[in-house]
Amino acid sequence: MSRPAKGTAVVKANGEVDLGTSPRLWEMLAQRLHGSGTTLILNLSELEFFGATGVRVLERAQLLAEDSHTRLFVFPGECRSARRMLGLCEDGKLHTL
């Protein structure tokens, strides 16, 4: 996690987000969303795999972000599975960079 500017936090995920690792991603995001930041960016560019459970985590995180008045952005980078899964989210609530 880094803080490039006041009120902004960046969480960078690496490896894989799947059934086994998605709880850890949720913990990290929930912890940051309960903080005092106004913007949270999730950087998925270094992931090798992003599964459907990751989308569920992002949907939960977006709800928490709305409740805490935090802007949540997701940067899939070149991770094909993240780009594909985020493309399946049709509700438009997940903001991608």
C-alpha cells in the first residue's frame, strides 16, 4: 500500500486472486475503506490471475466505499483475466482506470 497524495491510497495486488486469496484482498480493502482516505485505487496490473471471487470482493468493497464516502477505482492494467472479469460487471458501479 502506498499514499501518493493526501487522501489517496493505492493498494497493489500481485500473484493471484482466487477462492483462497480473495479473503485477504477483502481484509486489505475493508481496512483501507474504514480509514480516512477519500480515494482508494486498487492496482491489479501485477496479477497473474483474477477470478470470479475477486469480482465479488470488489462489489462488496464498492458498497463499503459508498457507505464511507470513498471513491474506489480499479486499475486492471494488462491482466487479461482482470480485464475480462471487470468487463462482466454490467452495473457500472465499479470504476476502472
